[in-house]
Amino acid sequence: MQNVDWVRPLLNEEEREGFAHSFPQNLSYPPKPYSPDKDGCIIRALQLQPRLAMESSGGRLLHQSIWVSSFCSNLRGLNVYVPGVMACSSHVEEGDLVAVSVAVEQPISDGGWGLGITRGTVLQGLQTDPYYFERNGLFIGQGTTMLSRAGIFRASQGIAVDMKNRVFNLPSFHDVLEGEIFLQNLPSIVTAHALDPQKGERVLDMCAAPGGKTTAIAMLMKGEGEVIAADRSHNKVMDIQKLAAEMGLTCITAYKLDALKAVCKRNGSSDMTTLCYNKDNNDVIQRSELRSLENGGSSTTIVGSNVDTACKENVSNEKPNERTYVSKADIRKNMRRMRNGPGRNQSLGGRVENSKGFLPNSFDRVLLDAPCSALGLRPRLFGGEETIETLRNHGKYQRRMFDQAVQLVHPGGVLVYSTCTINPGENEALVRYALDTYKFLSLAPQGYPCITTIMLLKNLHPRIGGPGLVGSCEFPDGYIEEWLRPGEEELVQRFDPSSPLDTIGFFIAKFVVGSKDT
């Protein structure tokens, strides 16, 4: 990884250029009490929006408007992309000037929370619209449409609105020094350092999209070794491939794979797979004889990088010389798909390689950056999305993925678990589950609380995050959720958005895998 000093003057130049022609003098932060707090969270201010909309359009009120999702990245100063558009005024054409507002969730009739609209709704933008007040979003700026209304809701990707004037003074970093840098939150970078990958190792990133941590891992390995990136989304795997190509990282291989099916299964084989790790030649060697479905039960021996290939061969459900039956209904369905092309929610095209999973004990290090409730992300506008039940369901889902991850790391290897949430049920509770379920796992120190000259000379990593939570929590139904025990809190890193570090909420736990024979 190169020193960052060379990129600082380039970033400063890009930033000055972005600010120079992005913001007029009369468009500024909303006055108190409607100013954003330090987390970028915004207080809804309906009476403020008409004035801001007029200021941003030279004194005239814009009647054409676009609503974006509260998860849309333009809250950080970026342009509006097609998937983030929720609703749009009628007769919007390419090149039109539009007011951009965030769709804020509100209480709905069934007692829950929602937007009250579906994607593609026509916004009238006038008080004569019977749903005007319900559709009055939070104004965040003005932009020029890059597509017509029809094009926005037909396309599957691309920029919908080029933001010109923004309420929040953040320039877009889209395409800034593309191929040279990749912007990440601080905890994400710390996660790659906590994994501490070494040259020549075989590393798996189980839920890799969009690929930021994957590329950071490859850079720490100096491009020497094998980095496997897996994700269950076809389009996200393509994004990982694109990012790796842009960064010139050839050691990354991306697969389409569900993390819940990460461990390779052999259909029709009753033999258990037992692997051992050979430290001398860095290979994984299979010790037990396995029954090969394609070779009529003959035993196979799998060594080193051939494990995945052999795994794919052994999981085939087709018997030799047997024709696969295809029904007439499937033929008609395939013909319609070929005639109509991919659907709106289907893949974008392009080739990605599917994986049937990986053999147990076949990786030196595994990163499980698990899907979570994302309660640590910011800026974010949402209301009432999560309940106690949904939060507990997140934890159950993550345990199933962890059960897969722990099988893939060989004894002596490292497993890192991370989330971007502040919910203890998805963080400390998972660590408690892991330590109580798998006795061969132990928490490993992730760094040191201060930086000294000796640490720098030894290339040791400083500890940046705070301690974890100790104790437990009892729910109304009597369920007790166990967290960390005294002495374990300093072995994890918890990033609190309200801390002086001023980062997103995040959690990192590092496990060392001992002998699995006990």
C-alpha cells in the first residue's frame, strides 16, 4: 500500500474545484433550530422548505420535484442515482430543473411507519393535490435531471439528477481520482487491519459487496496471495469485479454465493470431511477418503488451490450419461425471458461465476462483515423500521452465517466478525454465542490503546475503537440476552457515533481458531 502523502494535494485540488462551482452564496445551512447535528441527522422543517427552494432557484418556486429515499447517498452530497428515486412530478424531461426532497417516513393508518406511496408515484407539487401535505418531503437541494421521468423509472442504474445546489455543504466525491483512491469509513479500514492478512495467504470475504474491505485486504497483502470475495447478488459481484479492476488488484476473485451456503456440501456422500493444515507448504490436504459421485465411489485427494474445483465437481447432481429432463413450461418460460430481456429486478447482465461453496478448513483468514440492522450508519433518516422482534431476527440470521464462517477457517487461522450497527444483540451477543458454542474459539487482541515509537517499529496496530458492553439484557418475554463477560470488553472494538472519534457506529470482534479436535 502506498503512502497517502502523494494523494493529499490531489484531493485538496479536487475539493477546491468542487466547492468553487457547486454552491451559491445565498444557499447555506438552515438557521437554528433546523440545523443538522454533527451526525448529519436532520430535523424535519416544513415551514423552512419553500424559502430554501426559492433561494436555490433564483427566487422562483420550483413546482417540479423529485422525492428520493432516505437511504439515498445524496444526503452525503452525492448525485441522485436511479434506484434512489421514489417519486417524480409529471412531464419531467431531461435537462429540467427540479427540487429534490427526501421522503421522510410518517405514521400510517395501521400503526406502523411508511411513506404512503409506491415507487413511481406522480408528484403534483401543488396544494391542490389531496396528498400534498403527506408528500411534503425534506428539501435538500436543486439539480438538473439527466433522464426523463419515463427514463428514470425504466432504467436500472445511472445518475437521475445532477445536484447543482445543495443545502448541505458537501461536494460529490463521485469519480474523484477514480482508480487511485477508494473512500471508506474509518471503522471499515480498521476491520481490514484487524484481520491482518499476510502475503501468500488464502482469505475469504464472505459478504463482500461493495468491495471496499476486499480491496483493502488485497492491498495489505501487497497483491500476493488469494482473496476470495463472495456475495449472493449478481449485480454486487459485478461491482466488486469492476472495483478490483479499477484498483488493478488481480489477486481478487469474486463469486456469487449465499453466505448461508458457504460450506461445500456433497450430495450422496455419507463420509465426513476432515481436513488438516500443512504449515510447510501452505496447502490444505484432505485426510479422509471421499466418495466421488462422478467416479462411481472412488476416493479422491484434494490439495491446495484445487479444493474448490474438486468441490464443484463432487456436488454435481447429474449422473453420468443421464439426460436432464426439461419441462415444456420451463421451455416456454425461457423463450419469454429471451424475447423480453431481463426484468426490472433481474440482473444487469455480464458474467459472474457461481460457487457451490468451499471446503471446511480451507482458508487462513475469513472476514464476515454480516448484514445487519445498520443502526450505526449516518446520515440516515428513518422512523420505526426496527422492532425488538426484527432486531432479534437479525441476530439469529447472523448466527447462521457465523456457523458457516467458523467451519471455513483452519486451526490456527483467524476469523473477524463485524457489523455497522450499535445493537448489542447483533454484536456482543454474537460474541457470547460464538465463545459458548465453539470452545476452540478465543478472542484475540486487535491492537493497543496508544501509539508509541516501539509499536511503529514493530508494525503493530493501534487500538482505535472503544470497549464492548458487559452484562446482559432481559426482554419483556423473559428472554435473557447475554453479552460480554468482565475482561472481554477490551478484546473487541465498538465505535459509537456519539464518541469524540465522530465515526459511524460499528463493531469488530477478532477470533483465533484453535484445534477443532477438542
